[in-house]
Amino acid sequence: MRFLFKTAYEQDIRLAKHGGHLFWYGSLMLILLAAPWWAGEYVLSQLHFICIYSIVGFGLMLLTGFTGQISLGHAAFLAVGAYTEALMQAAGVPFVVSIVCAALFAGAVGVIVGLPALRLKGIYLAIATIAFNVIVEEIITRWHDLTGGNEGRHVKPVDLFGWKLESDAEFYYLCLALTVICCIACANLLRSPTGRAFVAIRDSEISASCMGVNLAWYKTLSFTLSAALTGIGGALYAHKLAFISPEQFTLLASIELITIVIIGGIGFLHGAVLGSAFVIVLPQLISIAKDWLPSGTAPSGLQAVVFGVILVLFIIFEPLGLYGRWLKLRTYFELFPFYRKGMFRRQKSYMKSERLR
């Protein structure tokens, strides 16, 4: 097992804690950079979606995983980013400006949602975000002059300073670069006082308030940052599909997004990437499994059933998700034969003052 002996403050704030981090993350980055050479067209297309969903997962992880605010309406923020990008591109705005506008506009909508939700928590907050998703979906459908309604809108390839990213490899590098930037930004944010305030709110709002954390400000900020990241993902999503319509941003899409953080691992940035990969790869595995079944025996709703069963199993048997399972396996082999079964059980050493209500 690795023990770190820190002799300087710079060691504590460094993203890569030791040489092993540099080696493994560097190797992963080299593999991803070489993906256009070793991956086929179909695999590269799936990597596009994994990068896009990872950015959305980072935003949802900030809100749900680190601040403890449930959202079942994040597909609405995805729609805001996608339609903002489509409208900006139609107006001739450069991509660098349009994607920033998509993030800012989605963040502004996040403020509008976050402020009324300050007095809500738990199931009531979830219901409020569901209502928000339905409202945005109806606005997109009814406002035909702006959004195109059910006929949708076409989106052209990205035009980056006069260079059109028409090939899959070019668009992949754009998605990968934005994913890495968003990941590093979130990692630095969570190590700052703002990130620690988010975690304090998640653990106990009353305890955080007693320590001087402004609940209203940080909850609204969490909604804003989460919506902004989702808006960036929505802009890339629009370019990837080249066509957007209201049917792509329904409540089912929001549920699919929340499963990213649940299956990947709530409270871990790695979980957003692992959950995104799982959500993208699982339908392909189910399609392969259908080919092995006798013709006519595969039910039409097999994918939804398998997805639901896997989600329930994760919630019951592995609440920490895929990344939590990896941590347990790694620790088991590092500490063998001295591994304790309950060592990952969350220790609630703070006072649960909510019980006084």
C-alpha cells in the first residue's frame, strides 16, 4: 500500500498526488488521443457520446453528488444548451462564442430554477425539477417560430475559426478537450472553499449553516454551475446529432442522466465518466444479447427492464457505484489479508441535528 510523506504545501494541492497518478492518467490520455487510429467509426461515435455525457455528468455530480440536491429535470438544461447553440449558429455566431453563450444561458436558467427551490429538499425538490422539465419541453414544442417545434432544427458541423470539424476524429478531439477541461475545473472547484461548502451542505444543512455557510448562495451557485456544464454538453450534443427536437429532452432523458451519477458513483468525479460509459455501452450489449436469443423471444421492452434491474441492484448492493466497487477491489488487494469488510462504511461523526425537528 502506498503512503505519502508530504513535506510542502504544494504537494497537498497538486492534482497528481504521486507518480502513479501521472503514469496511469498519462497512459489513459495517450490511448484516448490515439483513438481515431485504433477505434473504428462506430466506436469513435460512441466515444463522442461518452465525452458529452461525461460533461453533463460532471454538472449533475456537482449538484447531486457533492451538494446533495436532487434533480430529475436536467434534460431541460441540456435542451437549453442545445437550442442556444443551434440558434447562435443560425445567426452566424462563431462556435467559441456560441458555446460560451450556451453555458451562460443554461446557467441563468439554473438560477431561475435554483432560487424557488431553496426552500425545497428531497422528494419535493425532485418533483419541482420534474415540473421544470415538463415546462421546458412544452415551451420548445409550442414556440414553433423560435425552436421549430416538433419539426426540430438542423445543426451544422462545428466551425472553429474557419475550420469545419466535419470528420469524426476532429469532432472527437474537440469533445475530448472540453471533457478534460471541465474535469480539471470541477476537480479544482471541489478543493476550494466553495467545493467544501457544497460537501458541508450535502452532509448536514444545519451544521453547515452553523459553521457560517450561506445556504441560499451556495445552493443557487451549485444549480448555476451544474446547469452551465450541462449547457456545454447540450451544445456538443446538438452538433453530434445534427438535428434536435423536443422528443430528445423528455423526462426519460432526465432519468437517464441521473442514472449516470448513481451507477458511476455518487460523490466521485470518476463516477461521471464511468457512469457515462455504462449508459452508452449497455444498450449495445443488450442488442448483442438479443441476437443470441431465438427469434421472437426477445420482448420489446427488454432494454428498459435490464436497465431498471441493474439500477435497483446498484442502489441495494453497491451504493458507491462502479468507482466505489473499484476502490474496494483495489484496497482489498493492497491490504490483503488485513482488509476489513466495513472499512468503506460512511462514518457519520457529525451531529445529525435534523433529528431535533
